[in-house]
Amino acid sequence: MSTPTSLARRLLAGAALLTLAAGPALAQNSGIERVEVRGGRVLETVPRHDVHSACSTIEEELQTALARTWADEGRYGKVKVQFVLENGRVSAVQARGVSNAVSRQVRAAMHKVDCTSRATADAQVYRFSVDFVDPQASADARMAARNIRISSGG
């Protein structure tokens, strides 16, 4: 037979397990993430995916900046990009995918993109993907996507 003390301990242990299990689920629902920025600074924010509204010419700028990379590299796929925009300035650029060389070129190109169309003092985190399209894809797919395409998400 259980004593009141052991019953209380079991109830507390059960409540602790529920808290541990529910905590991450609640955090995921809010969409808030911790993003480390230069110098150990951490932002707690919801990443944005409307990169075209912040950087209205991003597609054309990356198409131009990455055209040689697209031709020289000969590898195709998706590069996931994340960056911080503060006062119209791009910083803390991360890029992953296709290859290290392509990711480096995407990071370098992002630092040159003009994002002054939504210059706010508050730091905003943006995520998107750069798709390097295979030239052997059908002509319709190439025409629709050009060589390099920006897609939301990340």
C-alpha cells in the first residue's frame, strides 16, 4: 500500500515529466527561435520568410552575382540561407547546401544585396532558399526558374 508521501512523490515526478515534454512543444508553437548574431549577441525572434519585401531586388542581384558560380560549379540543388537585417544592413549570413564552395559564394553575394527597402532599427532574421537549377532540366523548367531562383522557407 502506498503512503501519502510516496503518492505525492509520484504525482510530482509525473508533473515534472509532463512539463519537460510540453515545454519544447509550446516553444515550437510560438515560432520564436534563438539566433546567434556576431559577437555572441543572441536574438529571440520569429524568422521571416518574406525576403522579397525586405530586399526587393534580391532575385536579380543574386542571379547576377552567382551566375558564374552556377556555371563553374556544375552542381545543382538548394542552398538554405539565413541572415539578419538591421538598419538595412545584412549581417550574420549563414548558407548551407550544394557544396562548401557554393555556400561561400552565396554568403559573399548576400553581403552585397541591397535591403534598404525595409530598413528598421529592429534586427529581423530572414530565411529563404537559393535554388541552383540544373541546365539539363526541361526547357520549360529552366524558363520558369531561370538559373538561380529564390524561394521562401529555409
